[in-house]
Amino acid sequence: MKFIKTILLLIFKRENIFIKFLSILKGSFSSIRLIKKLSFKYSIIFIPKIIYGYYFRNKNHEKFSKNELKKYYDNKYRFDYDDMFSENYIYWEKIINNINKIKYLEIGSFEGRSTVFIKEQNNLETLVAVDPHENYDELKNISFKKVRQNFIYNLNQEGSSKKIKLFKTTSDVFFSNNKDYFNLIYIDGYHHYEQVKKDFVNSFSFLESGGYIICDDFFYFNYDKIELNPMKAILDCYEFYKKDLTVEFLYHQIVFKKY
């Protein structure tokens, strides 16, 4: 009886591994096909990163789906709209652990899910959040007055901090006046090609050596013309700066590290 039980466990374990393997391949192939529409070269070059990204997501599935950090932030802060950020916690923690003192800039904050996550890191030195919190064509049926209220409420939890600076303006205006440098920059603003490209170029200019740029929504396609979406802008920027950048991670976000 014990022998039969052992055999059954091995069979089901192998079957589970096989199913996971197929899931990783299926997801990876879908992503490769999307990139191929814009760049055959990078659909090939990024294959190892894409497979690892799906492997990482699959390996940490339970951590993603039963994330205690998500419960903690949801209970502590005020959010009224869909959570599009919490599944990033696990990989972001790996990045943060590589930074001694975080000098963080984010382009696009919305209600502040990413902002409060960084705000609570023990190694935070400075946090700069830039968002005009105004209506725009990518988000429908959103009360940006409510979004702004929640954002301010969340950033003021446990009191305000001199480490935190908020700019209610566009990223273009912010960068035109900025003189500070950062070692972690998150780009999640307006997703049109031209704006993503400007945000990437400006971010690169104010990124310290050894710092990271995280681009959200690499596989986001809001615009009918595929060339107008973030992927094209990010690939064009990487092509231009690739001598100074490495790709650290690729799933639905893509992470670059500056030499």
C-alpha cells in the first residue's frame, strides 16, 4: 500500500511539473509573438528573459495569489479602483534589496499603490511622485477627484515625511525643472508612444549608474496601431541606450539596469 502511494505521488508530482512547464511555454510563446510584431530581433533576444519571467511568476504563484503584503496594504490604505500593482511586490523586493538607499521617482501614481509600497521600505531616502491626476482618454469612468483624495490620504498615513515630495503636474513639466538624480524610477504614466518615449529618455538622463528603470505595461495595447503603444517606445529607447542598459526582468513589466 505504501509503495502504491509513493508511485501515485510521483506520478501526480511529475504531472503537475509538466502542466507548469506547458503553462510557461504557452505564456512565453504568446509574449514572443507579440514582440515579433514590432521587432523580430528582440523577439529572439528576449526569449531567455521571457521564459524566466513566466517561470518566476509560475514558481511564485501561491505567493502572488495569497500575498500577505497585499492584505496588509489593502487594510491600511484606501483604494477604490482595481489593484494593478500588488503582483509586482515579490520581484520589486528583489530589486530593493540590491539598493542601499532608495532614491525613488515614479511617473504616474494613481491612488498610490506603488507609492505606499516604496514609502514603507526601511532603506528609503527620498520619494518623488509625479501625477497630474486629471482625466485623460486611457481611463474612462474614473473620478480623478476621488483618486487624488485617496492618494493624498494614503501618503499622509502615519504622518507626512520630508522624504516624500508630490508633484501634481505632468512628467514633462517635472523633468524640465528637475535637478535631482534617482536610483529607482518607475514609468507608469500616459501610455502613448510619444509620451512613453519622452518619459524613458528623461528618466535615463536622471538615473544614477547602477540604478533601475521599471516600465509598466510592456504588453499593454490600448491603441489600434501597435506602433503607438508602450512596447514600441520602450524597444526604440532600449535600442538607443542598450550599451548602457541591461534587461533584468521581463513579464508584464520590463526592468532595466544602468551600467
